[in-house]
Amino acid sequence: IVACYFTPHSTVQFLQDPDEKPWNEPGWLVWYASRRPDAFLSNLLNVATHRPYLIHAERDFSWTISGDVSFQRVRWQSNAFNLVSFDLVPDNPPVFADFFAGSQAHEQQRFYRLIDGRWTLVTNPATAVMASAEAYWVYCKGASTFQGPLDVNVRDSGQLTFTAGATHRRCRIGNTGINPAAVTVHRTGPLAVFYGTMDYTTLSYTTHRLGDSLSLRVLEPGEKEDVRLDVESSEAGTQEALLEIRHDAGARAMVPMVLTAP
């Protein structure tokens, strides 16, 4: 059984026990294996990106998912528990208290994680370590656009798209944590990428080739940096690269870059 909560504008209470079968309530979509007698009730038809899924397994298993990377910001539902997950640096994940320290909407520090089949309150957010792509129930008080200590904004939906007539894009990177932070940008893929710097004393703009990684300046709490990214128009067809933007508090964002064929 696989269930997913889709309703974005109604209050939802977290589950104490997945055996309560929450998918019988409005807002839940569910898939049942075809061999089950209730398979005809399935209304979850595909796996979408950036959505947490509640999976009931009959036995232990490993599941490898392949597909294209896309970028999306968390959309919080106010005054409710949200079922959300975050992209974190695998070898340096933060604790709950540090990750949410910069958000007034999450000052209550109310987080639930699934342990041995039951949703369990995180009783000590200052020591409990988060995990990348693990879903949690997180209470959001009031409206919020908080994304963690790292805030990345791109205009395009899901990726940075370049064409022969539009070969540069801007990516805004912000430190929304409570401490100064170093931010690094890592690039993989065949698409050649350049970044620009402005010399305000001479008002000259210079482009530099982006190698495998780039260290940005240390950002103070609340500070943002606009990074201009350029590519060269090519006749070689569609080319791609993937940016991994890392915040030294353990948060990261994956942003695909695509140069479409002319």
C-alpha cells in the first residue's frame, strides 16, 4: 500500500499510528497492489517528485528510484502539521533545532518522525539528527516560506532553462540560518557553465568558467547573494548540468541546468 497526501489548503492532523488508515480521509490518494481485493479503490496513479509517500511493506526491501532531478521549494500549509522532507548533505545532516532555528513559524519545535511503524514526537530537537529525504510531520504556525538555513530561488519551474536567445540566468542564494555560513556550489554534467563577477570600482563585468566547485563568500544571517550563471549557445543539441548548492549547516539544494537545442 502506498499513500500520499495531496490537499494543500485544508488542515490535517498527523497520525499516531499508520494502522489508523488515514487514506480513508479526504486529501489522501492511495495505491493498492493489484493482487489485493481492494485494488479497484486505487486512485494514486503515479509517483510525483517532491512529495512524501507513506509505504506499507509486507517485508524488508531496498528500493532504488531513478529519474530526472527537479528543483522545488517547500510550500507550507499554515496552522497545521505538514508532511514534508528536505534535501540534506548526507555526510553532514543537521539536528532539528539548528535546521529550523531561523524560522518563527517553527519556534514550537513540534516534529514527528516514523519509528517502528509509529509517529513519534521528537522530544529533544537539539540532539535529534535529521536524514535526507526522510518525511516528517512538522507544525507550521502562520504563513511561512522557510526552506531551512539555505534558501535558493530560481525563476524557472523545476530547473534553470537556457536557450540560444537566453544564455544567462540568475540564482539567488540566501542564508536564513542564525549563524554566518559558507556556501559552496558543485557542478556535474557536460554543460559548460560560467559565473559572473562585478567590479564596482571599474563597473566591469567578468565571466569565469565554473569548474567542479565554487566557494562563495561567507553569508551573514539574512544575507543573500545573486549568482549570475551563463552558458554558451551550442549546435550540439540539448546539454545538461546539475548544481549542488551546499550550506555548511548541512542543508543543500539540487538545481538542474538545461541548454535546449536551437
